[in-house]
Amino acid sequence: MQSLIQRYFGPKDFYQRTARVAIPLALQQLLSSAMGIVDTLMVSWIGMVTAVGTAAQIDTLCSMIAYGSIGGTGMFSSQFYGAKDYRNLKRVFGFSIVLGMINALFWLVVSMFFGEFILRFYMDDPQIIQNGLLYLNIAMFSFVPSCISFAFSYIYRSIQKASIPLKVSIVSMLVNAGLNYALIFGVGPFPEMGVQGAALGTVLAQCFAVAVYTIHGFITKQPFLGSFTEMFSFDRNFVMPILRKIAPLIFNETLFGFGSTLFVKAFGVLGTQAMDAYYVGNQISNVFLFVVYGYGNAISVLLGGILGQGKIEEARREGDYYCGLSAILAVVLVTAMIVFAGPMVSIFQLQDPVVIGYAEALVMVFAVKISMRLFNFMIFSVLRSGGDSKIISVLDSGIMWVIGIPLAFICVHLFKMQDIALVFLVVQLEQLVRLVIGMKRFNSGLWANDLTSLIAS
């Protein structure tokens, strides 16, 4: 017992270092989730939850691929920062901007020309498609500033200045909430735009965030910013090692993002009541995900910095400490979600008792999912810190496509299950399988690698 405690529970300074990075990142994620709650709450007042939620599936795909590419470059930026290699830190940030722009412009073009086809794929309801297009035709212009904002946010995390994106998120959330309310309902000089107002508010808030990041970065002379040549002078010896490491992550996030939207396709068969409940339950669960993603991203940053200094054994030792901390956080999360399921659903002022019942049950199932997702994301973050990216594709999107998605369609189409909460519970088998296989890779220690040696200064 004593040896297990020593292996999985670290000294006081370990938790202090983790908290300094994880808490600002978690709060930033909480603000992002709260912004989603506010958006969903406002569109629920005008009866557009399913329309906006369906249109947002394209934004989900864009965001997931951005996470794979920009988050992938973060493996290098955190290690370059740990090694004090500021020349390559500037270049890797410039490269993340380029990757983000390519991704955003691709989805902008797709939305512009194939938006209706994509919406019809998920929900073959003329009213939902019509309202969804009203939202999408404006919201698609948020893709570019959103990806650039994400690149800034991630580089600040990598240099362990997580409080800056937290402050930007606070201000941009307030701007987004204010603009959404004013533009949806027509407050003061603002026109009443309904669902289009929600989309325009999002676009303007994202542009505001990019402006703040850019101005602050240059005024404070951040180490990742430089001249155009310093940031965008890439050669094959710089680009190829990065692409080889992040390509599996981009591939994984693409498959995972599309797979996530396929669950919407499967659940859509259960009708609008089920989907309204699902979108509400999902937004509530996103509030609790702030712990998962804030904590996980902190792990990648901190372990990446240690590995960048060549301290392999220290990184492995701290990886075990994160395993112990994850077990505690998982218990806290699942308890909190079950206790607050009812009160949080009541915030949305849903009128249909069937939808309310589904939503409350779904929040409890999401509690099971998130507790296991926290452990799995901890494993992914540890593997990502050392560039062990190929196995992440197998663990994440691979298991989703082999187990999760087939289970969803089998439950709905083969077994004709009508209770969306029960269907969603069965699907969580994928999280359990992912956890068992992921822990084996984690315990192997093969993830602990110094990536700075791959690129010549």
C-alpha cells in the first residue's frame, strides 16, 4: 500500500505546479462552456435548439481538426519553450496559424456550397434545415477568427501563461452574451434578428478575441511573436518532423469529429424531443468538461516542458502522479453531475415534461462518460506530451468507430430502442474499452520522448 501511495501521489510542489497551470486553463474552458450554455439558453427561448445544434455540427468538425493541428504543434511549442529555443517557438506558432487558416477556410467553403446537404444528412426536417441554414450562413464566418484565437490561446498555454487566454475568454464571453441577447431580441438600436442574431454575435465576439490577442501580444513583446520572416520562414527540415508527429493527431481529430456528429445522426431518428434533450444535456455536461480539458492540457504543457529539458525519468514519475490525481477528480466529477442534474436542467425552462425527463437522465449518463473521459484524456495528454501520437488515433477515433458508433446505430435501428438515455449509456462501453487499452500504453513508458532533438536550431 505504501509503495502505491508513493507511486501515484506526488509531493506538495507537484500539485502546486499543476494547479497554477490547470486552474486558469480549466476556468477558460468553463467560460467557453458557459458561453455555449448561454447561447443554447437564448435560442431555447425562441425554439431553435435543434436547428442551431444541428448547424453547429460543422463548427464541431472545424474545431476538432483545429485541435488536432494547432494542439499538435503545441507538443513542440511547450518543449521549445522548456528548452528556451525562442527562434523555433516563433516558427512553430506561425506554422500553427497557417494550419488553422487552411482548416478554417476549408470549412468555410464547405458550409458555403454544401451547407444544406450537410444539414439534411443529420436531420431531414424542412423547418430545422431552413432555420439551421439561417444560422450557418452567418456563423461560418466565425471559423477563421476562431482558429486564429485558438492558436493564440494554445501558445500562451505552452509558455505557461494560461491566465492571459483566461482573461481574454472572460471579456469575449461577456461580449458574446451581450451581442447575442441584443441581436436575437432586438435591444435598443440593435435589430431583432432571431437565430441569425445568435450567429452574428458569435462572429463578432470571435473577431474581438483575435484583436485583443494580437494587440496584447505585440505590446507585451511575447516570445512567440516576431517579424513575418521570423514566424513564417519554414523549410522542409522544420515542417516535415512536425507534420509527421501531428498528422496522426489531425487524422484522429477528423475521424473523431465526424464520428461525434454521427451520434447526432443516430439519435436524430428518435425525434425532436430526444434531440432537444440531448443538446441540453450535452451543454450541461460541457460545463463539467472544464475540469477534463483544463487538467489535460496542463499535463501536456508541464510534461512537455520537462521532456524538452531531457528529464525523461522525471516525466515518467510525474505521469504516475497524474494517474492518482485523475482517480480523485473522476469521483468528484461524477458526484457533482448527479447531484446537480435536476437544477441545471431547470435553468433552460423546458416546457415538455418528456424532454425534461430525458435531459435529466442524459446528464447522469454524461456523468458516467465524463468520469471515464477524464481518465482517458489524462492518458492522451501524457502520450501527446512526448509525441506518442499514432497510438492516440487508435485509442480515440479508432475505438469510437469500431465500438461507439456501431453501438449507437444498432441500438436505434436494430433493437428499436426509444429511450435516448439508455442508448447513450450503452454507447459508453467505448470509454471503458479505451481506458483499459490506454492504461497499458501509459504504463509502458514509451511516450516519454524529447521532441526538440528532431529539429535542428
